[in-house]
Amino acid sequence: MRRWIIALFVVLGVAACSQRPDFDVLNPIDPGDAETEIVRVYVATTRARDVDTGQWNGNPDYVVRHMYYDVSVPENRADGEINFPSDFPDLTNEYAVVGQGDLDADTFYRAVKTAKAQSDTQEVGVFVHGYNARFQEAVYRLAQLSADAGEGGVPILFTWPSAGNPLEYIGDRQAALFSRDALADLMDELTDQTGQTMVFAHSMGSFLTMEALRTLRLENDAATLDRLNIIMAAPDIDPFVFAQQMQTVGRMREPLVLLVSPEDRALGLSAQISGGRDRLGRLAVDDPTIASAPWFDQVVVIDITAVNSDPMGHSRFINVASLYSDLQGNDTGRPDLSTGTAFVFNQFGGGALRQVVFGQ
């Protein structure tokens, strides 16, 4: 049975990534006279760089490297979709890198601080990608998420040494663990330099994020934890492991937000590979047993099954960006998300959140 499940997981993973872009899509092009939206993506990475090709690969590096990419966002695009650049990019229809630079750590943080001061929203957001992600894919994905959200904040990519290979699920989990201290250091420095910081993590990136939060608590760094807003989409975490992590992390000033769907087939396969226990991201918000979970009063759980996704049901986070304002509470009569509870996101246009009342 286990061999069958792994084989199915591999087949689905290979099918989903058959048209994956190579590293050349990060080579800057001359935009000429094109007038397009430019998203500057700041990057911190624990990946190693191939000395021959200059490509960031799936091997770990003990030194965190920093850089930025200026990504041109096409005017003609659909929310959640990325048209990678062709050999002769059409910037009205395709994304493309139009600028790039390597930064030392001090310059990186100064640049982020300056960008925040000049931004419309004065917000800084970190994206932590999931399993089977390649460096170039993560850069473009964050540019897309930032453009679709339309919030005008400062996007920062934390990219860890995922192998970018569907065969390497276990290896990716080890790479995530390798990167937890580096992510904790990034959180610490960003909150110190720029104040309140949002962290948006997907899938296995949520596991990494929880490990970083645990590291901060073990270091008694309450100041950093108090200035973090954490959103985890489709978290690929064993619920028992999450309970143990939360026992160490404890209550945060802002509750963790979990975006879940019981129809996430990829997490269902992950559960089978990982011993049979379901994953946190497949919570059914109407299951009354979750209200008795030891961590429930420290989180907000939102079922986003209504959001469009891929056939595996694992990429809803891609379309959540364009619905960002719909998931906010308080200002237009939507439910208050400041207390631990559960909701179902059940409407696009109005962003309706139906609160789940257990026992009724």
C-alpha cells in the first residue's frame, strides 16, 4: 500500500510540474519602453549556489544569502496565474525579471526598511514556500501574490533548500528543519528593524515556520513573537506535532491563522506517506472535536474550500492573495478574527465568513 501511495504521489507531482521553468527565467531583460508594474522581491535564502552555473540549488548553505529581483508584472493576466517569460518576452502578457542585485545582510535590512517607509501600506510580508519548490518558481510566485493582493507592502521571500523534486518529500522536511534558525533570525531582525511583520507560509513552509516560532520562544524572544502576524495555508503538519509546537510557542499577541480545506488531496497523500495521521491543513472546521484541541483558543481556523484550486486542492493559497481584503474583519461588518474560533469562507465577492458555532 505504501509503495502504491508514494507512486501515486510521484505521478501527480510530476504531472503538475511538467512545464516547470528553468533558471534562465531569472536572467534580467531590458524592458525597453514597456510601462508595467514592477514588484521588487527581496530574498533571503539558505540554499547553496552552484559555483559553475550560479544557480541556487537544493543543497543547504550555512550562510544566509540576500538579494532582490525586480519582476515585471503583465497588465494582461489572470489572478493566480503566471505566464513565465518566453525567449522573447511580451511584457504585456508575461512576467519577467528586469533587474537583480546581490546584497549583504546590512544592506538588505536597510533596503527593506527604506522600502517599507516608502510603501503605501507600511507593511512587510514574508513568504515561506512549501515542499517541491524551486528557487525561480518561488521568486515569481511571490511577485504574483504581491501583485494580486494589491496591498503595496514589501514582499520578502524566504526560500529554503527544497530539492524541487516530488521524489524528495522526506529530504525536503530535513531541509526545512535545517532552515528554522535562519528563519527565526530573519523574523527577529525584520521585527527589530521594521516593526510588525506578516509571515505567510504554505504547506511544509508552515512546518518550518512553526519550528522558527518555537526557536524564538526557546530563546525567550517575546518581543519578536509579539510583532508577528502568522498565516499558514494548507499546513503540512501532524496535528500532534502542532500541539507540541504550540505548547512551546504559547499564546501569541496575534492568533495564528490557519487556512484549511478537508478537500486537499495532496495533504491526504502526505498523511499516508507520514504514517497515516491526517494533516493540520485538512481540518474540518465543523468537527466539534477541534474546539477541544489544546491549541484551539490560540488560533483562527478558516475553511477556504470555496477558493479555486488545482485538481489536488493544494494551491488555494495562490488565489487567496486576490481575496486578501475579504479575509479581514472589523472594518465592514465581517466577523472579528481577533479571537480563536472557526469560520467558513463561502463567498468571493462579499468575502462572507460564516462563523462555526459548535454544538448547534
